[in-house]
Amino acid sequence: MKALEIAFKDTLARFRDWKALVGMLAAPLMISALIGLAFGNLSSDEAPIENIRMALVNLDDGELGQAYEDVLTSPDLQSLIALEITEDAEAAKARIESGELRAVLVIPAGFSETVIPDNEGDSGMASVELYTDPAASVSPIIVKSIVERISASINTLLLAGQVSGDAIVPYAPLLGAEMATLGEAIGAELQSERFDFEELTLSLETIATGEDEEPFDPFAFFIPGLAVFFLMFSMFEGSRSILQEERHWTLQRLMSTPTPTWQIILGKMGGTFLTGLLQFIVLVLSSALLFDVNWGNSILGLLIIVVLTVFAASGLGAMLTAFSRNENQASVVGSAVSLVFGALGGSFFPTDGLTGIINIASKLTVNRWAMDGLLALTVERGGLADIQTPAVVLAVIGLVTFGLALMTFQKRFVK
Amino acid sequence: MSQPILQAQDLHKRYEKTHAVQGISFDIQQGEIFSLLGPNGAGKTTTISMLSCLLSPSEGDAIIDGHSVRHDADAVKKIIGVVPQEIALYPDLTARENLIFWGKMYSLGGAHLKQRVEETLDIAGLSDRANEKVESYSGGMKRRINIAVGLLHEPKVLFMDEPTVGIDPQSRRRILDTVLELNQRGLTVLYTTHYMEEAAELSKRIGIVDHGKLIALGTQDELTKLVGENDALHIGISGISEPPGLLARLNALSGAHNAAYEDEMLLLEASHANEQLSDIIGAITSAGGQVKSIKIEEPNLEAVFLHLTGRALRD
């Protein structure tokens, strides 16, 4: 079939063009590497997220200081935090600057005495101090989250003095058994019920510290996002090649051969599709090798989403090119659509929080459905059942756009 | 006379605002090199595009080896070779890869394709550089591969649209020799050009095209007889402030006519140029002009074009 010959020829020419290769492969990989560095996941002197180096300076002699210490040294957090206990706060802070530590938590002297109400019910204000490494992006967020949770739990216990220790026990796996014990102790101490607060409910979010949970991997989000973003660019550029062929007269020469016009157009669109497919596959393989990206557990699911994403992106590129008056217009429209789709469709940030019209607009983009499908595999570790909707939507987008492009090109080139 | 291999019958091509081809008709005999001579924009490429089935005629038809370009385009495409004016090749591919690709578009394959690729590379004289990318070739080499592509499937008729545009004299000479050699092997060629010398060298019969019309058709002798025995004078002049006045004065001279002025070049026909030259120079100097150069040509296609259109055959 001559369409296949045209598609293979286009793919060969595209992969021989080093400028095109930079845009298709080098740029997304390099940007991913930079993002990885920003997230502290690549540099050898950056602590891995599952073993954050942290120091605790506990200057408090009371139960609360001990509570922080107990929770931070609890088995649940052992794999996440490599804790050192020290008494020299200044030295510990200096070690952050030298890169030895990612965070230092200082419990001031008299913290428990100030915060826990005395027999008269009087208590004061006191704060713990958390110092983090500004050069690191992820580890400070995690440490801060843990410390805030401990503080929030203590606050709740103090405010809801009548809450019994039993109420805290269910949260032990999250906070550590020591925290639950602490709750029980404080609860018992405050049994006098001098406080008449409404019962408060503890609202805790789960932090992935268990062995079954995967550590946070920025690549699992950004590489699929960038792969889809750069795919859109190369698909639009690839689609424009049919207009370049018209300008260089190779299209007219093709049409002077005994090759049906529909095969020529199909071959051109097929070449763009094949190029995009190879681009995405190379990005998947190279990111897995270079950045240890886990693309999920379903190879078939990944293949389906990749094929349909490329199908939809190349179809859209072909359609926009078919409707464009000339190469310049196709180039401008293609670049604009790539950028807008990238921003709306979740190539740069998660779309979970989108609502209203922005969410509707997001769902009109190829990127959104591609990202929904890819993230279901890479982040959520889903399977075929989890990609059904994105797969169907991408297939429909591809079929409609390819069909429209084929008809429009046919009208345009048969004179 | 045998049945012509190509018959163009009252071909018209209309666009929204232009009538690019206005009723062109001609025949080409098998084994003939037929040239369409005319300036840029005359309608040569549009005519070839209709004969190549790239454009559908607005009116008229062309029959090539018994097949209508209107109704049997697929059959026509199999027996014609097209060498467009543009270098219609893929620069990222080597010459051999280009030829293999285009051969496949003509449904060639296997050993036959391989053989034809080698043969056409040989015709182009580029066998030793066949594995280099076309983008690294000189303009002349690209033109030769451009021609080779048109020969791959051994067409019965080869359409060559200005195949020597923009190349050096040596490459041009080589291409003209190639065309003559192919014709000696029996290939029929329709050749368009705006170079009078090329048409004169290659073709026995020539059609002169201007503004979408075939204004003259015949052998060189037949065409030059249109201007009689007149010589063509090309006189470079300067200092002429009122060319119309000078032209009127020159046309009034006995035996001189069709005087035209363009870009400091005076063109006119004269029955006995050498004898009339002093009168002509006198007319120029009395009009305030200065003669910078003089060239006298015996009747040729340039003179025919000038005679028929009142304009020089130029770009």
C-alpha cells in the first residue's frame, strides 16, 4: 500500500532531522530532568524522600516535647525520617545550610508547662519551631505536614479535655502508639471537666508512610504531562508537512503518479501518527531507564492510551492544518492550541481541582483525556478498567478529526 | 503521418479572476521533442499541469496515447513522466532513497525497481554519489535527479517544465544533452522553456505561448518566416527621455519596424540592418540618446516573439 510507503518515508525523514529530534525527544527529557532536580529527586546530595534527614532539638522536659519525640521516632515514620536527637539548635540549623540536614524541629524549654493548663485552667501560648532547607522542595513539605499533624492532635486533645484516650486509639497507626497513649494520659489528667468545649472530631489526612505506599515521584506526573505537551507540538508540525510538500511541489509530483489522492493524504497523516507513536514510545522507554519512571502495571493499558493519544493528537493536527489557509496560519494556530491545551489539559499541573467552566474547557482538550488515562496508570497504578473513559473519548476525537481532515484535504488538493 | 501520441484540444483553465490558458491546441508525434516557448506567466506550467492530470481543464481535453486526461487520469499517469520546474525531491533522503520512494509510487518493486534506480542514476551521472543526501547536492545535481525521477517508470511521454532554470551553463549543457539522448532512444518529450536557444536546439516544432494563448506553432523555419528576412537589432542606449517619440521616428524609417524599448534596450526589426544602421543611430542621437552597444541577429525565435507580441522574450 502506497500510503504506508509515504508514512514510512515521512517518519524516516523526521527522525533524520536533528532539529525535530530536539523538539520531540531531547526537550521533554531535559525539562523533566530539570523538574526532577527542582523536586530534589536526582541530585546525589539530596536526601531521598523515604529517608529525610532531620534533627529534633527537644528542650522541653514535659510530656508534649516527649510526645513529638515519640511520634517522630515511631516505627511508622522510621522509613520516612532519619531522625537525630540533639540539644544544640544552632549547630543543627547550621547543618541545614551545609546540606547535611533537611529539617530541624526545635521544641522550646517549658513548652509543656506553658501549653498544658494548670489546676486553675490557665495556660499560655507556645510554639515549636521548624527549620527546613529552602533548596529542597518536597522533603520540607512532608516534614511540615507531619509536625503540623502532631501539633494539631495535641491542640485537639488539649481543647477537648473530656475526650478519652480511647478516642485517640484508632489513629494510632497514623500518629504512632505513643501519641495514643499520650492522649489517654492527657485525657485522664483533664478528667476534672473544667472545660466545657464541644467535642471536637479529629480530622487527619493520611500520609503515605506505610510500606505498601509508593514514595512521591514527581516524574510520574511531569513526564507524562510533558510527553503529551511535546507530542501535540510535533503532531501539529508533522501535519503541516503536507502543506510544505505542496510548497515544494513534491505533493503535486505525488499526485502526478498513479497513486490515489486519498492514499497520499492518508499516508501523510499516517506518517505523522507513526512519528508521534515512536516519539512517545521512546519517551516512555528513555524516562523509565533514565529517571526510573514507573509507567504502571498495565502494559496493554499504557499501549492503548499511548496509541489513542497519538491518534487524537495527530488527527487534531491534521484537521487544523486542513482548515488553515497556509503554512504560517497552521503554524500559529498549532502553537497556540498546543500551549492552551497544555495549560488547560493538565500537562503542567493536576486537573483534579478544576471546577466550572475551566473544568469543562479542560475536558475539551486531548491533553486532559490523555493525562487522565496516563495518570490512572502511572500514579494510581490502575488497569484497563480505569482507562476506559479516556480511551473512548480519545478514540472519538481521533476518528472525528481524522475524518474531517481527510475530507477537507481531498477537496483542497483535487483541483 | 501516424496518430499523434499527444493531442491537446482547445484547453482552457479559468480561475476566479484569471483565464490562465485560453484555448491551446497542439499535437505531438511519437519520438518528437516539442517545445512550448514563452515568457514566465505565459501559461506553460498550467498547460503541463492539465496534461499531467494535476489540474482539471475548464474546457477542452487532451488525449495521451489514447487516454483522456479528463476521463482516464489513472491511465494517463502511468504513461507520462513529469519533471516539474521545482526541485520536487526530499532533501533529507539520499538520491537513491528518493528514487526508490518515487519508483514505489509508480508501482515499481523488487529487482525491477533496483535496476531502474541504477539506470536512472547512471543517466543522471550520479551513481557515485547516490548515497548522499539530496540537500548536499549542487543545484545542477538536484536538477539531474529531478529528471531521473521522471524517467523511473519508463514513460512514453516526458513532460519537462523549465528543467534548466537557475543552474550553471555546464549543468544546463548536460541536461540538454540528456534530453537529446533520451529522445534518440525513442522518448517523446514536451519541453517548456523561456530560453529561445534551448527550444531552437532541442525541437523541430515549437509552440510559442503568450498570455495563455498559443500565438504561433510550427518548425523553426516556418516560424522565422513569420518575420520575413528581417534582422533583429538589440541596441543598448542611454539618455532617452521620451521613448515613444524615438520609437515613432524609428518605425518611420524605411525598412525598420516593430521598434520597442525596455530597460535601456532598444529592439527593432530591419530588412537590411547593416545598411540602415547609420539612419537608426542618427535617429537615436537626435533624440538625445547615446548608443552603448549594438547587436544584430538574423531572424530567430526571439525576433518571432518580438514580431508577434511587440515584446522581448524575457523573464
